Amino acid sequence: MKSKQPGKQRKARYNAPLHIRHKFMAAPLSEDLQGKYGKRGFPVRKGDTVRVIRGDDKGKEGKVRSVDLKKEKITLEGVVVARSDLSEVPRPIHPSNVVITKLDLKDKLREIALTR
């Protein structure tokens, strides 16, 4: 993104292809992971364990249930909001409002990206 205009910034994010939206889904790593891998942030994936650091659910920790690239939101196990009919639905959270505490390293390419 080269423009400084906020409207063009928003438009670029909204119209970005999925492989670039993946980079928008980055969250900061916890301090022990930062020391281990020498990186401050990394894209969130399904299966990672994260802790909420902002919002009403601050302090809650859970596994990532789903990652929505289109809406730029993630959902966690155990972080829900009650509807008026008393049913519970997962609360979408922006990845910048969480910190990754445990990475799901089943994929070899992800390990390579961490050590890069």
C-alpha cells in the first residue's frame, strides 16, 4: 500500500486477495515465544492457543476455532456471547487483540517460516 489516504488504505485492505489478507491476520507472540523464535508477530492459524488482551473477554485463553480472512476475525473456544434467545455463539475477535501463547506446528512449512 503506497497511499497515505485513509480511504485508499481501507479500500486496499477490503479488496486485497486472500494470500495478502493472510498477512493481515498476524498477532503478536508471547514474550517466551518472542525469545525462542526472534519474531514479534506471526499469522494466526486454526489450532493455535491465544490469550485475549483487549476487550470484554480480556484474560481468557483458548484454541483458535476458526479464522475468517474475509472479515479479518478469529473465533476462540470458550469465548462466546449470549443471544437474546439465550443461545451462545462464538464472539469474533480481531487478531491484533490477542497474543499467541502456543503455536500449532504440525505443518513443516510453518516451522520453516518461524526460523527464517
